[in-house]
Amino acid sequence: MTEFNVKKYPIKKYRRNLSPEFIEAARQRILASKPWEKSTGPRTLEGKAKSSQNNFKHGRRSRTMMEVNRIIADVVKSN
């Protein structure tokens, strides 16, 4: 197992030890504001159409990954 290199990965200044009281206060603020109830997603047809294409821009269904998958499938078929 390799050692953790502190010089390569320095600890960032904004990190700090959070007290249980701070975490609980933040939890209570989030529960009070309920941001998940305010999130509505796209409302217009244009917005819905645009957001429906998100999985084709990133991840396994992105254009580049689909091309890679086609090449792999061609290679497998030819063997």
C-alpha cells in the first residue's frame, strides 16, 4: 500500500472539523426550508425536451461512448 503524499494533495484551508451542534443546526435549517419541495424541474415543453437529452450528453449513453460501444460490438461480431 502506498503512503499518502501530503505535498501532492495538500489539505485545503476551508476544511474544518464540524461539531455535532453545527451539523444538527444545519440539518434543522434544511428541514425547515424543505428545498426538495421547491424543486420543480423543467416546466415548459422546451425545457422538458432539453432535459430529456441529458443522458445522451454524459455517461454511458453519450455520443462518444455509443461510438465506442459500436466499435466493440463490430469487433466482437467479426471474431
